[in-house]
Amino acid sequence: MVVRRDSAVGEQVPDGTKEPTKAASSTPAKGAVKKVTATKTASKKAVSKKGAPVEDVSGKAAPARSATGKKAAPPAAAAKKSVSKKAAPAKAVAKKAAPAKTAAKRTAPASGDGTKTAPKKTAAKKTAPKKTAAKKTAVKKAPPGQPSVAEPPRDESHTALVRRARRINRELAEVYPYAHPELDFQNPFQLIVATVLSAQTTDLRVNQTTPALFAKYPTPEDLAEANAEEVEEILRPTGFFRAKTKSVIGLSKALRDDFGGEVPGRLEDLVKLPGVGRKTAFVVLGNAFGRPGITVDTHFQRLVRRWKWTEQTEPDKIEAAVGALFPKSEWTMLSHHVIFHGRRICHARKPACGACPIAPLCPAYGEGETDPEKARKLLKYEKGGFPGQRLNPPQSYLDAGGIPAPPLGAG
């Protein structure tokens, strides 16, 4: 018997024949390799068609290559199906991502991306009206403890000005129901002489001086015959006493010679008297004869300009401009209200804005002290608890807490 070695299977068999089982099993192995190769080629084609996401899937399917051809094929097919199913939602996700970018643009203020600054400008434009509204309310609302203020518009119409001016007068009438002329007098003659003497001095100084003058010269005829030097000595405390002596003596002579010793009740007659102008004439007409008139003194001029009632500076023009805002019947008391307020609260140098009852209507609010506590310390006369200017004030003034002024030399 001849013995041969088969190099293919490595076993010895008689007569050169190979073991049938081993040879049979080797043939199918080659077919399995071909199937695995086909599967691998198919997965590559799938990768090329579907793109990068499929590579991860095919990579996970690689262990299936060690299995037999029958078992390796289904995973490759499953990979193809799963890739195709997962790839489609990916496109949908990409489509859904586009609105997200739009949303990002709308919410640009929350992100730091430089390309999304345009919405910030839009947001700023939208908030601009809020800032404007804040400015409008700021004029109406003041800090806590201080009155709110409403500044009238620059283009205020005449009708709006009339309404605001009359409202201020009504407010002042409630604050000063006892307003009156602050010169002591008992008849028209005493009032016209006291008014002439009040130039360049206070009503208090005049009220402290006139009792001695009228005690010695009670009538126009008496004062017309007076010795100038004696009158000068009496009037010395009022200042400018020589000029004032000349005026009151000349005034008395005119009343004696031209009007029978009586004070005339007409404007055109009054302004002809020595030392008498429109202001003095309206004081006499309004308070001695009950005829309406506007008294444009230094306080009146200052306040009506602060309140923007007029821009005029000449007394005659101020009188005409303010007179056009009010009924003629209110002129006399309007003058008292304004002058009272100017002497007590709305001072020339340092107005007490923080204690002003008409601050919401005043365009000049803030020119003076706005702190309420500090402003109250600036109040004068009965508003500050001090004596008034009249030695003999009306009862309404005393009832409101007013204090009579002390006589000359009493302190």
C-alpha cells in the first residue's frame, strides 16, 4: 500500500483519496467569503449614497462579518434601512433648525453674537416711547415729600393761559382769604398819602410813620400849610424824605385847590396829582372807592413773569396783558392775592418753592428752595408765625392767625 501526504488537508489517507467530510466543508467556505465580500461592497455603496452618518452604522455592523453569510446579510440590510430611516428625520431636523435661527435673531439681546445686534436697535426703538413717557410724567411727579409740578407747554394757547391764570388766582384766594391792602388808612386821603410814601420802602415802615403825620396834619388843608422841615423830620424813617415831603405837600395843595379838599374817584384826575402814578391811583380806586384796578408793584411784576402770564417788563404793558386774562371785577383782589403771595412765599431772591401751594401750576418751580423743611423756614409774616405789616389789620387777618405789627421804636 502506497502512502501519500495531502498538502491541502494535512491528513494521510490510503490510495490518495481525501476524507469526504473535510473536503465537502471547505467548498462552502469559499462561497461564504464571496457573500461577505458582496455584503461589504453593498454597505460601501450605501455609505457613498447616504453620507457620513452611515459610516458609524456600517462600522457597528462590522462584527457581523465573522458570522456566516446567511447571518451577515440581514444586518447589512437592516443597516441600510436604519440609515435611510434615520437620515430622513435628519433632514427634517435641519428644516426645523431654520426657525430656530429666526428665533435666535428675535432674541438677539440675550446672545452675544455680533450678527444679532440689529434686533437690539429695534428693541431700543421700541423702548424709546417709554423714555418719552417717563419724561412727561417726570414733570408731573416730583420726589417724595415735594409737590408735583406740571410745566405748561411752550406753545400754550391763549385759552389755556387764561384757564391756568384764573386757576392760580382761585388757589391763592383759598390760601389768602384775608388778603387786603397792607397800608393802614381810615379815609381816601390817608390812603393816597401812605401809598405815595411807600415808594422805595416797606409798608411796615410807612405804617409806623403815618400815625404821627396824620395826628399833626389830619386833612389836606392842614398838610398843605405844613412846614416842610417838620414834615421831613416825621418822614425821615421812610427814606427819600425830602422828595416825599415835597410830594405830599404838593398833593395836599392840589386836593385843596382843585378838588375841594377831596380825593377824586377817577383815574384821569388822580394821575394829575403830584407823586401819583397809575399804581397809586389803582390802589386808591380799588380800596377806597371800590373801583377795580390792577396794582403793578415790584411783587406783582416779578410773579406774573415767573408764572408766564406775560413777558412784558413795563408796568403799563403788564397791567394791560394781565387785565386781559381776568374779568374786571377781579382785578383788585387779584392784586392783593399776588402781592400777598410775593411777600410771604414767592420771594425775589429765594422763593420757598417747597412750601408753595401753587407749585403744580408754576412754570418757575425749582428756582428756589424745594426741600419742604427748609422752604418753611423762609416763610414770612403770618405764614411763618411773624407779625404782619399793619398796626391795625382787619379782623379777618387776626382771625387767620395774623399778628399786628409793632409801633415805631417798639422793636
